[in-house]
Amino acid sequence: MFSRKYQTYIISDETLDKILGDAAQPLGQIAKILPNGAIVLDIGAGNGMLGRVLQRACKQVILDAIEPSEFAAKLAEPFYRSVYQGYAQDYSQMIKTTQYDYIILADVIEHIPDPAAFLSDLLKDLPITTKLIISIPNIAFGGVRLALLNGSFDYVDSGLLERTHLRFFTLASVLQLFSNLQIYPERTLSLERSFYRMEFPRNLLSALPFTILNLARKSDARAYQYLFLLSKSPSDSIIEHHGASTLNILIDAIVAWPITKRLVHRWRNR
């Protein structure tokens, strides 16, 4: 499916509490969604971070994993009932017969050449009671838009423009994908962050104040990621907003604005 540098799989225990305390972190939100007693499959489990987060959150769930990286699967083993090394397609019979309550794809489908075909194959044998939890980066995030205004679209080791991403989604395009597959959001979480606290160099985010204000007011620009709880049964879903507000972003923009920085520098050197 994709490859990553080994060092990106090594995460310290100190990170777990930060994840659980971060309203815009998908793994922390997944920990809140999963009920005790659930039987859960984590596809693309990586180093087992979800298992570690659920353990720290004291969630009593039965948790299995599928992970293509042999190195990452070994790291994940202590935090799961079973870890299957390989691709989800290799374990379709196991998925069908286990009848999971929840299947989780946390930042996975953007790494897949054909997400629609992958999800279609996954869904066809699932019972109607099985729900999907999918998190996905938002390419319409304000940091990306501001960087593009400066002519920049640079791949990085970790973030929205991670080198291993093969597909990019907006809210509209991912909802269309789900609609085509006839799966329906029961919950839609917009996980929102400041443009100025992510992986984009601040010099790429400079823009006129009204441009920043216009972006900061848009939920689809504040959303760094989306998290969906999906089922095969039609349902209505309103967007829940978690994380940075318009005000948070404007304050960061003011601090980062070159004129403000020059004024502060002059004041400090009076």
C-alpha cells in the first residue's frame, strides 16, 4: 500500500495524554466514540497507536489489527488481541466471519490507489450492524490554501501533504465517495486547527488580513481532518466542530503577520 520511514513509527508514551486531551485529534475522538465491550478491527494500524490510546483511556474493547508493515506490526502486537501482517484484502474471510462492531480506517484511504474499490470490497460482506470509523485529511485546510497562494505545494514526512498520500479529499468529495458506496454518516466531526500551528512555514502563510479573516470564518478551511462514523443505514448527520476557533486562528495570524513582528521587534529594542 505504502511505505514510511521507520523513525516515524516510534512514538513516546508522553504523546498519549496529549492525544486524549486534544479535541482535534482523531484517535482521541475515536476513543470517545467506541463503547466498552465493542469488537473492533483497526485497518492500517501502524505502530499500534490506537491500541495504546484506548489502553490509556481505559477502554475495554476487543481489538484486532491489520498492518502491511512488518516493522510496525511488531510494534503494535502488545496492544491488540491479534495483529495480522499484510493487507486487508488478504484477510477478507477473517473480516467477514468475525463480524466486527466497528472497523476503523484512521488516515488510511488517502494512501490507497483506488479508495472506492477498496471500500466497496470491504463493505460487500459486512453485516448491516458493522459501522465504519474513517478519518481523513482535508486538502482544503487553510494552511494548504495559503501556501498555494504563495506557489507552494511541498511534500513532507508527516502532515496533510505527506509523501505517501495518493489521494486528496475535501469534505464534498469524501461525502460523494460515501454516497456512491451507499454508506451514511451518523456523525461527522470537523477537527479544526490553526493554520499557523501546523507543518507549514509561516512565511508561506502571509496574506492580507481580509484573506485570513475570510478563511478563518470557513469551517472547511479550519478543518485539518474529518472524522466520520458511518453505517449502511441512512441517517442524518450534522457537522460537529472540535478544536481551533476563528478567534484562535486570527490571533495566531496577527502574531505571525510580518508588520506585527516588526512592530514587536522595534518595541523590544527601544
